[in-house]
Amino acid sequence: MEKEVFTIEQIAELDNLTILHLAAPVIVASVLIEWYVGVKKKRNYYEKQDFMAALWIGAGSAIVGASVRIVLFTSSMMIYNVVPWAIPRSWWGFLVGFVAVDFLRYWAHRVSHEQRLWWATHVTHHSSEKMNFAISLRTSWTSPLKFLFFLPVPFLGFDPFTFFVCHQLAVLYQFWVHTELIRKLPAPVEYFFVTPSHHRVHHGSNPKYIDKNYGSTFIIWDRVFGTFQQEEERPIYGLTTPVASYNPFYLVFHEWVAIWKDLRHTRSIGEAWDVLFKPPGAVVTGYQREREARALQAAEALEAVPALKVATAIPDDPELEEQMSQPENRQVG
């Protein structure tokens, strides 16, 4: 069978094939149900400012995505048209294509945690201290840069239509795993697929949960490559250094600004490379080391300040003192 060659006109028509808008009613209904259940059960799944930040970031991502989509599709088309082979557009072609896309999503996600440049495209998604369906909308406006990770798909011979549909399905799958409403599922599902339990671990800042469970649809990649972690203790959501802002622009760009500041103080190409591609939090320049030293000194100075003893105006009374020393039966926090 002769290979179909795609044209710019056909690529432009892919915009009409998007299925994300069809899922919008389900997404809205899911958010409303989750919010209602949280209120009834006093679980506090949502916080107003955090939710509004997610909506604004999601709206910005939709605008950016629509703006660059034609460029990304065209790049895919050019690669597909050049290679001499093609995967037939069939049921098994879609199945293999979806697995290929999911495999690359695992690695794109993993690298986004292991290299600071790519972490800047992803940190926005992890900045919330909540876990709810709306967090799935919290996608950085610079995320389209990660399209580079998916160029092997058209190179393998998957046409732009197949690639487009598979990627949309993978993105939609990610929506339902952002919740505390759904607990653990049957063991076979938990073994092969990413579930809310697995993804809660991924969003946890607990030491044992950091950089675990990168899978998008299939958790099997994490099991194969040694990044799987079962949900045990309750996850503490958010970043290890919390971001004290709900400003969408700050949440999207704060890590880019921090990278730029560090790059300005590099003294060699090697240092600049390390700033960009070492893990987030790595101290690689003299400027960073000095900054860390000053922070450590400030923390030590704070610890060295003696605790103030406040004198009471109440005269000594042994009986009253004994009553006041009895511990209260209460929870802290």
C-alpha cells in the first residue's frame, strides 16, 4: 500500500478533530461533584484562590496550545513525510501508537523532574498544596517545549492524525487521576495503569514520594525503570519549598526567572550547562554556594537566639501550678 503524504491543508483540518471540547461537560461536572462531596464531608478539597489560579493557568495553556498547535503538527508532518516507512492507520496501529506515545510521556515527565530546564516547564503543575480534578488544568504555558520528546513518534511512521488522537487520549486520561475522592482500585488495575493512588504519590513532597510514579496511562513503565512507589503514608502535596503566591504569571514563570538569575552568575559554559541540566536544587555555581552559605548562617543565627522566658504576674501557687501543668487532650494543626 502506498504511503499517504500529508499536506499543510490536511494538518490545519486536524483542529476540527479535537475531542477535548467534548470532554468539557464531564470535566465541569466532575469538579462540581468533587467540590460538593468535599463540602459535605468537610474534606476541604478546594481552596478558592488555589482553584482560581488553576483556572487562569488552564485558560492560558489553552490559548498557548491553540497558538502553537499548527507549528507542532507541521513539524510532525514534515518528519512523517520524509521517512520511507509508515504504520498503517488501523486498530492495532492506534494501539501501538498509544503505547509509543505513553512511553515517551513517561520519559518526558521523568526528565522534567530530573533536569532544571525542563522542570521549569513543569513546576507549575506541582505548586499547589491541594489534590483535586482542577489541578489537571494547572499546566505551564511553556509545556509545548516538551514536544521535542515526541518527535520519535512521526519518525517511527505514525501519521499526524494517529499521533494527534493518541496524544489527546493520553492527556484526557490524566484528568481523572488528580483526586483524593477515589481510593485504591482492584489490584490488576493498580498494577498496570496509573490510578489516583499512584498519582497522589507523584504529587507528594514526602521524601519517599519525591520523583516517583511518572507514568501517564501505564504505571508499568515505573515498575520497569525503578521509579514506582506504592501509596503508604498520606501525601503532603506541593513543593519542598512552597510557593507563597496565587499569581498565575508568578506560578508559571518563577522558576524561569530563578534560572536566569543563576545563569547571569555563571563563569563558564560548563557551569551554565549544569545550571540548566542538573537536577532542580543542585548547587553548581559559586554564586549559588554563597547564597546557600548565607541562608545556612541565617538559620543557625536564628536557632542560636535564646528562648525568652516570660514572667507571670500571678503569684506562686503550688495548687494552681499543678492544675495548669496538666496536658490538654487536643490535636495540633
